[in-house]
Amino acid sequence: MKCIVMAGGFGTRIRPLTMSIPKPMLPLVNKPILERIVSHLKKNGIEDLIMLLYFQPEVIKNYFGDGADFGVKITYVVPQEDYGTAGACKMAEDYLGDEERILIISGDLLTDYNLKAMMDFHEKKKAMVTIGLTRVSDPLQFGIVITDENSRIVKFLEKPTWGEVFSDTINTGIYLLNREVFEYIPKGTAFDYSKDLFPMLLRENKPLYGFIGKGYWRDIGDPDAYRNAHYDVFDGKVNIAIEGTKLDLVGRDVRVGEDVKIGEDVDFKGTVIIGKNTIIGDRCKIQRSSIGNNCVIEHGAEIVNSIIWDNVYIKKGVKINGAVLMNGVSVLEEAEINEGAVIADECIIGRKAVVRENVKIWPRKIVEDSAVVISNVVWGEKWKRSLFQGSKITGLTNVELTPEMCAKLGSAYGSLLPRNSWVILGRDASPSARNLRRAFIGGLGASGVNIKDAQMIPLPILRFKLSTFGEIGGVYFRQTPDDPPSTDIIFFDSNAFQISPDFAKSIERVFYREDFRRAHYSEAGQITIENRIFEFYKESYLKSLNLDVIKGTHLKVVFDFAHGEVADFFPYIANEFLVESISLNAHIDVERKPKNEEDLRRSLDRVSHLIKNLKYDLGVYFYPGGEKLALIDCEGRVWSGIDLLVFVTYLITAAGLKGTVVLPPFVPDEVIKVCEGNGVKIKFIQSSSRLSEIEAGKHDVVFAGTGEGHLIFPELHSVSDPMFAFGKILEIIASAKINILELSRSIPPFEIYHERVPCSLEKKGTVMREIAESIKGENVSFVDGIKIFKESGWILIRPEEYHPSISIYAQFKNKEEFEKVLKTYKKIIDKAKEE
């Protein structure tokens, strides 16, 4: 059997480790990862290899030659363009000879996966394609594969969100293909296995199977994964050969290469691998580490949980813990390098210098004596595992989100946009948003992108401008509504939708590798002030409503603006169609905005009491942040969150409106019944404001909501706009002559149970797999998490995307059945968390 080894990746996510060599050539316990793959293939009887190269192909060719020194035959194929995983393999078709089956494997994995068992499985199942599968704790970065009880593949999910995670079983990138599969791959065009080929074969009902193999598997995608792969070798979790002579030390596994010299009183602990011609001085402490060839470790140095490449010089008294030092690094006396740090080729770390956790220093940099490096040499430190939560970055002001970081973030964002394009920026009234936005503008302009500054403005008005006047993107800065010490930075595309997860990841990649575009001084971005946005918004707003009908109702309304930005703008609109209204908290005051749930409850209670005492018709509460609202009827009942979604849906059906409403799957059954009874279609989607807004812009949609207070009426623009939502609700009430009190009383009582069960990120996939395996044969829905229908109700289990928890929603008529079902699934969740 022949094997195609894909070894052409750039390795951008793992920089700076790949600054000088291609990713498959990264040393793994002193041998390239790719050599480990070659050895594993030979061990499984596969000796005829085709290597697909792209980035720095000469490095791999020079190392392996024709493969004879490694007991294999190697043919090289170097595509001239990036054709994707399947498209690149198509370029190797001419070298396959008469082989009926071909193995495909990535050249940058660490694995001892049982390939022989996979071949036997493929034959037994008479498969066209067998995909190697494994289980991981965090499936978000991989393609999830769902199989039936016979291991036949029924569904693919490529890099899902937590709401789509139904399993922790993922695609390993190891495939066994029949030769006929290559007929489905177009030549000379970008074509991917996971995104294109396999979904196409699945649609055609071809025999695709998933093989959950025994053995170790790890994708070495970033520096943390690179270190963890070494730790797994040290801990004996993976079956690979380790070269060198084993020293006779009780309780310790120390392997040394040729001509290694070890001084007196060296304290070895755990597994230690030392390459050729390396010198270890007296009284060194070396624990659970790999040291390369031709290194010098002077006396008294401490190296713990670290990976040291070749030709590294470590002076006396140095402490290195959990770091990677690349080729030719020099670390001078008593310096300290901490966990997660990566020191790239030929850097010099000065005497008594300190390199903090997770700092990455790129090649050939000099750190002065006694310096404390807290960032990637120039910029702010890495605070979080991931910058983005969807389209938003949130961090503690001037601690996690600093002006330096925002300048860098502006440069990263601008580097992905066309030169001389325009971006619109806005902010709330908080000083922190103003200051961080200014720093961001500096970085953005330095990349050659122009800025339209809308200054302080409600978020929906900024998005209206973006959706109608042609900027390529928008960014909004605000104090985090439910966490005043923090700041939100929210990114939007040219359609005023929140940016896609893929674009957010692109910004993040540029940010971390600091690969910024720097404009010539004559091409730096311009900055203009936008003064007339509100005028355009107001004009379009009023044209989108039937003002005469609203004025004819003489409704009396109480507004609570919560000291937010809406207070400076919306009264000028509302005065055009409301005869009588009262405004509370109608001036901007950052310090007096509600700061927590208790503040919000008190504010809503005040509006409720005022409406009842004054006998007004309706109350409106605009939440801080400018995206949500709550309604209060004349009896003082507060309609917010899911309740508000129910109220608006009943209003739409009572008014006789036809079309589609877009809702999350945890709305109560009463909503489904009233829609079905009045000819209104429901489209259920994930509970996401971004997806709701995108769906709202489609044909026949009259309303969309998230269940968290986001209301979208697409007549003006298909984004969450509480100001326009209020106007539209008034228009519907007036046009259909609906009595608000009668409508409120007509809505039957309902109860949606909601609980968040704590669950770490690493266990979410396991939990969802256990839930999925427990419901086979039941009536279920997978729109957002897993919704299981029972005799008297339903239960919905979904992982929270940005919170370490699993959400449980439920609605049951029978209390006993509810308690029994809830207990059952909470028991499954608890058991899965303990695995």
C-alpha cells in the first residue's frame, strides 16, 4: 500500500517555532515530527511514500533524500499553488500506480494509531472511505464526525460551535481511500477533504465509515500542543522509540546520546532525553525535559518541563520552567524563563532577565540584562486562550485591554482589510471606551485604512450607517453592560452583521504572530468625523413606520433610558409620534448605569410602579449597551427575555401578520401553538444574535428574536435595534387596534426551566457525546444542542459557548415526569464530567 503524507503546511498558528523550518520538521524529542510519522508507517508495513510539500520543500528533501536511510521509498510532489488537502493529493495521482487503496496522513501529528486495524476495518466494511477517528476533550478546533451503530458516517461538522457539539469524536486527518475516490476530486482547483469531498460523497450515499482506533493521537497545532506532546512522551502515553543509552538510575528514565558529559550531583527527575555531544554541569537540576545536540548547560542551572533544541548555551544559575528554547539561543547567568515562553532562534537573554509566562520572543532578539519581558517583545501580554468571544473581545480595562494591546489589535484588523478602505468606529460615553478607541485608531491608521469616527453614538445607529453607506467594516467600543470594570470591542462586517468566526480567527492569528502591514507615511489612514448619522437614521426610521396610525392611538408611554446613550437620541424620534410620555434617567451618566442584576430589577420595579400609579399604557426599559429592551404593561407586568419573545410573537399573531418568525428552540410550546394556529411559520435556529440577524434579512421574515431581549424587525435594518423595535411594536398595536392589557392577559401562563450546570471546557464534548449516545431511538432535534421530546414535554441540553457550563432548558406538563427526566440527564452529565 502507498501512503500520501501531507507535509506542506505553513504552521502559522505555531509561530515562532516555524520561523526557520516547516512545521513537519519541528523536533520532537530530538527527531523531526515527520520522521516519527515515517517510522510509524514503516512499523505498520507501509514503505512506499509520496510526500506532498509546499512550504520550504528543500528542507524536507535534504533531510530525507530518497528515503533509503529510513528504510522507505519517498517520492516528492510539490504543487505550485495551495489546492487544499484533497486538491493537493490529486496532484499525486500519477504516482499511485495500480494501488487500489491509498492511506492519507498528515505529516505534523504525533500518533501511534493502529493503522493495520484501520486497514482490516476498511476491508471488512467494504468502505469507499474510512476516516480515522479519535476522542478529544475540546472538539471545537476539529471536524466532528457522527456515526451510526454500524460505524457508518451520517454527519460532518467542520469546526463547530458549542451549540453544534453533539460528540467529542473528531476527524484525525488519517484517511483510507479506494482509488475511485480520486475521480471525485477536480484537478487544479482548491478542494478539501472535510469541507468538500466527504460531504459530497455523503450526499451521494457512498459507503463512508468512521474507525475509532486505539492508540495515541495529538494535533500539534500551537506551542502549547507542542509542549504537551513532549510531556505525553515523557509520561509514556505514546508508543515511540527513544534513542540513546539509558542510564542506570533507579526510578528515573534518563536517555543520553553519544559523547554526552554529565557533571557531579546532577539531580535528574522523571524522563530526561539528552542529545549528542551535550555537556551538563555540576549540580544541575533537570526534570521531565528534552535537551538537543551540542548544548552546554552550566553548573547550577534548573531545567524543568522544557524543550531545548540544538546548540543552546545555558549559563550558570539559570531557571527554565515549561519553556521552549530554539536553535542557537543563549541564556546568560541567573536569567529566568517561565511557563509557556518560546525563545526563537539565536536570541540572547541577558543576565538576571525574566521572561514571563506565555511570552514569545522572535528570532535574533536581544533582551538586556535585568529586563523583565511581559509581552511578545514589543506589545502587550497574551491574556486569554482566545481573544474573541464570537465577534467581541472583552477584557478588564487597562489590565487585559490596554492601549498598547488595542493599537496592536487595530493593526491586526487593518492588515486584513484592503488598503485605503474605510471603517466606521463608534463608542459609548465611558472614558475607557474613548481612550481605548483612540489607541485602536492609531494602529488601524498605521495599516493604511481610513477611519470615519462617529464618536459617541448608540450601537444600532452606528450599524444602520454601516449597513447603508458602504464602509467595509465597523467597530464599537463600550463599557461591558454587566461588568463595568471591563470593556467590549465589537466588530461588524460591511452588512452591519457581527463578523464571522472565521474572520475573528484571522484577526487573532495576525494579532498573535504580529505580522502587521505597515503603510508608507504618505498612505497612512485618514480620520474624518461623521456628524450627520443620526439625521439619516431618524429620517429612515420615521419613513419605515406608519406615523399617522401611531399618533391616532394616543398611547401614554413611560421610558427608562437607564442613563445610557439612547437617552441623547431617541427622544427626538419619539416626540414625532407620541403625544404623551414620561422619561426617566434621561441623561447620560456612566456612573449611574445599572451595574448588576439587582440594579436592573430595581429599575424595572420603579417603572412598573409608576405605570400602575399613573395609569399609563406601556413602559419601555432600554438596557445599557444599546441592544435590548423590556416592556411593562399597564398592570406592571415586566416582559423581558423569553417572556418578551412570547409577548411579541403573540402580538404578531393577534395582528394577523403573515410570514416567518425566527426563534431559538427553547421557546415555550404555547408560542408554537399560537403560530401554527394563525398561519405564522417558525424557523428555529441557534440562540445567537448574529445568526438571528442574518436570518432576519431573508425573504418573508417578519420578526426574529434571541430570548435575551434582542428584537429584530427587518423593515429598517435586520439588526437588534431596541429603538426601532419599540416603534414597530407601537405600529402593530395601533394598526390592529390591539388592547395591550387584553393581549397580556390572553397569553397563557407558562414556565421554562433553565439551569446552568458547571462544566469545564475540556469536558463539554464528552458530556454531549454521552447525552447523544443515551437518546438513540428517541424523538430529538439538533438545532441548538440536543432537544429531547418526552410524553408531556421536552428538555434541551446545550453547551454554553463562552461560559464553562452546560445549559438545561425544559418545559413539562407533568411535574413527576419533569423531575425524573431532569434527574436522569443531570446524572449523565455528572458521570461524563468524571470520566
